[in-house]
Amino acid sequence: MRVSYWCANGHETAPSFSVGEDVEAPEQWDCPRCGFPAGQDRARPPSPVRNEPYKTHLAYVKERRSDADGAALLEEALEALRVRRGGVPR
Ligand SMILES: [Zn+2]
């Protein structure tokens, strides 16, 4: 199947996908002409300038969150190790 995408510069690109039960066409597609992200809504193409800081911030938050999760998991593992060894958990 073919899906049309439009970028902020008005370029239309229509890559074809083999879409199955668990495969869907991506929400955005990089415009082959200018490299801008292109969306399926022609009236509201994604703006690369406005989206960039948000993506960076989100990536930053995700990174921080996984760090915290990692620390929590490590603490949990250490706790289980202490209990298994017969120690008293702090
Ligand atoms: Zn374009």
C-alpha cells in the first residue's frame, strides 16, 4: 500500500509499505527532497524547527528516567542478595 506524506515545504512523497496485521505505516517520513520530516496530514505538516528542542528534551528526560530505574533495580538486587545471605535488610 502507498501512503502520502507532506513536509513543511509542500513536497509530497508516497513511499509504499507492505502493511500487515502487526505492521503499520510510520507516522512520519523523511522528505527525500529536503530532509524535513513529513506527516500524513497535508494541512499540518510537522515542523522540524519547532519539534527539535522538544525531541531533545524528551530524549534527555528518558535518559534520566532510565538512569533512575537502573539505580532502583540495582538497589533491589542488592537487597535480595542480602536477604538470601541471611543478612538483615537495612
Ligand atoms: Zn520536502
